[in-house]
Amino acid sequence: MNMTIPQPTFYILKCEQSSPVNMPKPSCVNDDSRDLFNHMAQSLMQKGIMGPVQPIRTSCLGRCQMGPVMLVEPGHYMYVELTKEKIDKIIEQHIIGKKPVSKYLIDEKFWASPVEL
Ligand code: FES
């Protein structure tokens, strides 16, 4: 039997870093943003696209001042200052519609081309 398992179409890496109290630097998870990952996962399940779309909890993605953030791959699309409404729009327009939501993407000055190795 020759059974192949397809790759996911998208990975969504959601920063789930929560800083300790009194930490001077902000983090992506606080009382206001704690349920964003579950909201996204539920939405993907309800739409029947969990699997082809793989949501992943990550630690810090290095853009804490603009949190909550998530990275959509392929393409290195970094979405910032997330809310449930923005996540819903990103799923509809970017994931299902294949058109990134440019107004929610990080400003280019904070997301220049990758460093050459
Ligand atoms: S804590 Fe989320 S990007 Fe740093």
C-alpha cells in the first residue's frame, strides 16, 4: 500500500510568551489576549481546515512591542496587534482566500529582508 500524507498548506505560529509580572518588556499573552490561540484553533476546526492549516504555539518571535503577534508560513507574513476580529479576517482572507491582509501586517521598517547567512 502506497499512502502519502500531504504537507499542511499553512503553518500559523502564534507567540504564546507570557512575561512575569514586573517584567519591563511587554509580551504577547496577558489577560486580554490569553484566549486568542484557542479562538483561532476553534475557528479553523469550525471551518474544517484544521490539518491543512497547522496552528503552532511558539515562544517569543522577537516583535514583543507589537504583540500579540503571529507568523503565517509560507511567506513570512508577520501579523501584529492581533484581536479575535483580526484573526477571523486573516483566516477568511489570507488562509481561505489566499490574499494576505496587508493592513494587519507588520510595518516593513520592523520586518526588513532576512539577514544573509
Ligand atoms: S513575547 Fe511575543 S513576540 Fe516577544
